[in-house]
Amino acid sequence: MNVACAVSSMSGEYRKWFKDLSIIEHENNTPSNLNLLILTGGGADISPERYREGYNGASGVNLERDEREFNILGEVLHKNPEVRVLGVCRGLQVINVYFGGTLYQDLSSVGSSHGMVHNLVYDDRTPFSWLTKVNSLHHQAVRKLGANGSFYPYVLAKEPITSIPEIVIFGNNLLGVQFHPEMFTDCIGSRFFSIINDWVYGNISLFDNNPGEETLGEEDTEEENREEETPNEDLHNRLARLRNMYGVMPIDNTFTPIDTSTIDGSNRTTIRLERT
């Protein structure tokens, strides 16, 4: 598998999972046979000018890094729209802004400050549904979701207090996570990156999970009947069908803090997690 990070920032930890990892650094160096592009986290905020806002909490902006990462992402998608892209923390924010989305420049604007660890809540089963608690090293987050043509955004997991998106897919081939999987323990990291490998090779879809698979932290429930899926069903049709079946979250491209009392065990696809 040909895997590359866009820039060197926080790239070292990924070598544990991808031995032959390369660093692109400039769009002219983008490999033509790339299988997975990783947009790493770390350090600088994205300039709010990228999403047509003034400065209101953003700090430590690195315009040069912004330019390189946005150009590399654009070059990769232009050369081969089928390349998988994993955006981590800042990387999720880069993808979102690239497609026209906006950011909370500082989480204090929603009356929140993410701690070192927080819970996840899911609206649907995904291969990640077992992951119920993640690290948190960011002060910015997705506000309005960006969308462009076939790069259709869908939130797979949220932070339950603020409803901030934590796992987002854009179409079939782009995945963003607001946490840092490269910092997971070996056991959790191996499971996470094995899913990434299967996704890159086209062996799994990130939208659905096997209904019978055990989910950590979730009480056993009766398996519910689900209509059979067509393997090659278009993602847009699948999203519309599942919204009709389960009443999952519509895509209105905005997120506001939620009342956690609305998250309860009666929702058959929601995991109720207690904050510690």
C-alpha cells in the first residue's frame, strides 16, 4: 500500500502502522499511485480567511502549511478521485474547509472545552461503533459541514455534549476524525488501522457495520430485521434509505449544542455513554 502524509507535522507516529510511509510536502511531489493520503494534526489553526471569516479565536495560524495542505489535497483528488484520504484532527478541518465548510474557531464559543478524553455517540452502526471514548487535543472543530458534488458529508459520530462532529465521511473516499488514532494504545490502534486498511482496499464500507457485531459499552439488544442491501448501491441512495428507515440525522450542514436528555436508550442506533 502506498501511503503518504501531506506534511511532516505529527507524521512520525504513523510509521508504526504504515512502515513505508512517505511525506509529500509539495503538490508537485504527489505520487501517481497513491492509495492513502493522511492529513495530519498538530499545531497551527487553519486561517479563518479560508472560510471567509475574520479572526475570532483562531491562533497560531500557519499560512504556508495551509497552502501546502490545501494544494496537495486538491492535487490528489484531481489526479485520482478514488484515492482514500484520512484527515486527523486538523486534517478533518482541512477537508471540511476545502469543501466549503466552516469551523468553530475556539470551542469556548459553544460554551465547551474538550478535555483530554471524551465519549462518542453514534447515529448509525459503523465499523467504528466499538470505539466509545477517544483522546481530545483540539480547541477548534467543524461548525458547518462542507459539501461538493459527490463529496457528500455524513456524520458517523459526535461528542455527546456539544454535538460536535467527531467522525465524518465525505462521499465514499474521504474520512475525517477529530481525535488522534495514531496515539492510541497498540491494541486499540491496531483495530482502528486494520479498519482503515480494509477501507483503502475496498473490503468494507464505513457507513454500515455488521448488525451482529459486538459494540463495546453498548448493552445487548435484539437483532432487528433490516432490508437486504445491494452491494453496489449508490451512497446517496443508501443514505436516503437509511434516513427513511431509522430517522437518522438529516444533513442540514449546521450543528448546535444539544440537550443531552434527548440521547436515550430508546434510540436503537444510539449508544448512551456517561461522561466520567
